[in-house]
Amino acid sequence: MKAGGNSARHADWPDDLRAPVSTLPEYSRLWIAFSGGLDSALLLHVAAACHSNITALHINHQLQANHQQTEQFCRDVCERLGVPIVVEHVDVPVSDTAAGGLEEAARNARYRVFERRIGGGDLILMAHHGDDQAETVLFRMLRGSGVKGLSGMPVNRALGKGHLYRPWLSIERNRLEQVAVDAGVSWVDDPSNASTVYDRNYLRHAILPKLKARWPGLLRRLEHSAGACRESAELNQRLAELQWQSCADKGRLVLAKFGSLSTLEQRNLVRWWLLQRRFEVPASSGLDQGLSDLLNAAEDRAPEIRGAGFALRRYRGHLYLVPEAVVPKGPVDLSPNEVVNWGGWRLRLLPIQIAGTSMGSSPPIRVSTRQGGERVKIRPDSPSRALKTWLQEQGVPPWERALLPLVYRRVGEGEELIAIGDLWCSDQYSGSAPTTGWRLIVERDFN
């Protein structure tokens, strides 16, 4: 079969490559991640022979001098195979390259496209193989990863609204190359793959071949170790889930219950909590010291653990995971049917048609943060109170008080406070039949 040919039948491909591709989890739409390299080119050919309705997805990172030629090659292969192709051009942000290098920045950009493209029930196949798995495990070991990282790449995982599936993780790259050459499948080599400047390429070209020569069963041994790490990671996750049920209250950890756990259990639970909220876990040394401070520091202290995009803080016997929040620098007008994003809150003003009444014009409403000295009248027949005192009584943590969206309506020459975050809203703008004919909705973006 020549490159890109569509004459191959289901049975023409070796069973060890064909069987994992022909037997897939249920899906609504099948995508093939197609870079143009050897592995993905072969996967596309085998998938096209096994399935009648697939779509190739090519990500052009625009990083290599031959990126246009590679994109055209992918288009040509898909045309010959009769496979639709979707091409996405991405710009790799320079800011991302500083954090984890160009390789990781390109990967992050690629997966963002996958998450956006993959619909509910969709499945995207990737051509990662046994050598890729070994490389990943070694790379993560050198970075000091724990058992979750050392478990390697999963065969199947959620991605966006669908799932990612790797059918060839148990197959060595030499086997894929042998089949591709014998079948006449052509591909495009990425020039950057040959450069040992990149850490993964150094492992691939300088380290793994020597390890495989010394220990012929290396890939199988590494996969065995990765499997043991996967089991440990699953047990750690299950333990954290059970302990969260006993130690958590309204999305917070109760310090007294959390403090009764062993140090290992505390660290495991916090790691799970951070990963659930998609935050990067700090190094173990900093995490241990930080947790000790949060549990043992005097009441008049305010210890915290800061990480990328979050902080762990304590208040009144609870441990909070606080995402970084950005609020507008000044007041913002709230217009009907529009959404105002305010830190961790979303605000909307919706018209409510009440039978027998006519809809009035939108009231002048603005959103602001605390400036000091505010007072609130919770009920029409109650006296006004200092907002600061009321927030303390409600148990609102200090850091949250500074971010709360305060909603005002204009009354004559002055203003009236009608809502305090999602904690309280005036009857005039809430309930099934607000008297003003307008309903104010304030909800959190996160729990």
C-alpha cells in the first residue's frame, strides 16, 4: 500500500495493531490526532481501515520551518484516504514557555484545542506507544513526581466533554516503524525531534536506547512499575474521597477532623483537593511545613500556603482553598441581561413580567467592593447595621469580605445597598415576584 492509500482492508493490518483500534469504547464521533509523524500516520491508516466515519485533527503549532509543508502533507493524506480533516493553527504563548519549556507549552496549546473540539461522547485517538510511555515515566521520575505521575499515561481518560484513548501503549515504536515501512506508509519527520536540547528528546535518543540494550525487557518492566503506581494512585484517591466525606463541610476542611489524620493522610487529602480543583500541587517539603503552620500556629496568626493560582488559608476552625480572584478596579454598571464577572461571582439582572403590570425601565444599578463605613438594612422593619459587623456574624472570611460584590441601586441623589454577594438580596430584587419587576441573580463560579 502506498502512502495515504485507502485500499487497505480491515484484515490487511497485523492483528496486534488492528485489534486495539477496531475495538474501542462507545463514541458519538471518532477523531484521530494527526501530526503527520510516523505514529499518527500509521494510526490514521489503520483507523480508516477499521472505521467508516472518522475525522483527522491536525494542530499546526507554527514552530518549525516546514510547518506549512507538514500541514499540506496531512491534507493530502486525508484526501487520498477519503478522511475529513480539521486543521487548527495555534500560537504558543511566550509566557508559557518560561514555565515548562517549549515542549510543554506546545503540548498545553495542543490540548486546549482538543478540549475545545471534542464534543460530548466524542473519542479522540492518539498514537502514543510503549516507548512514549517509558519516556514519560523516566521523565517524571527525574522531575521528582509521586505515584500519580509515575503511573504514566492512561489508556483512556476524560478530555473536555469526551474522552482520549491510546490504543497502542503496549506496542513498541520499532514495531510500528516496521509495519509502516512494510506497508509503504509515508510520514513527515519533525526536525525538532532530533534535537537533544529538549529533555524528552535526550531521553529518547541518548538514554533509552542504552537502557533497552542493557535490559531488553525494559519497556515491559517500566510498564509493570507504572501499573503498580497506578494502583497506588487509585487507592490514594479512594482514601482521599472517603476522608473528604468525613472531614469536609460546605467545601471546606474542618481543622479538628483534618488534624486527627496522620501527616501522610493530610498530605494525600490536600493533594487530592488541589487536583480536583485543577491546581498544581506544591513540593512535598513546602506542603508539609505549610500544613503544620495551618494546624498549629496561634489563633492571632494568619498562616497560608500559596501556590500557582491559589492559597490555602484557615479561618474559624476551617481550612479554605481560595482561588486567586481578579475584580474590576472600579465600580461597574449592571445592565439588563448582561453578565458581570466579579472575582468568583457572576451577576445578572433579568426582567420579570408580572401579570397585570407593565415593565418599567431598567433601574440604575452598579457593582462595587467595600470602601469602608457601609451599612445594610436586612429587613425593611429593622434598623440599619454596619456591614463589617454583619459580615463577621455571617462567618465570612476576611479575604472574601474584600472581594464581595456589593450591588447598589440609585435612589434620588443617593444609593441603596440591595445585595451582598450571594449572601443576601433585597426582597425587591429576589423571590418569585420581585416588586421592582427585576430579578438580581448573584452566583458563584466555583463551590
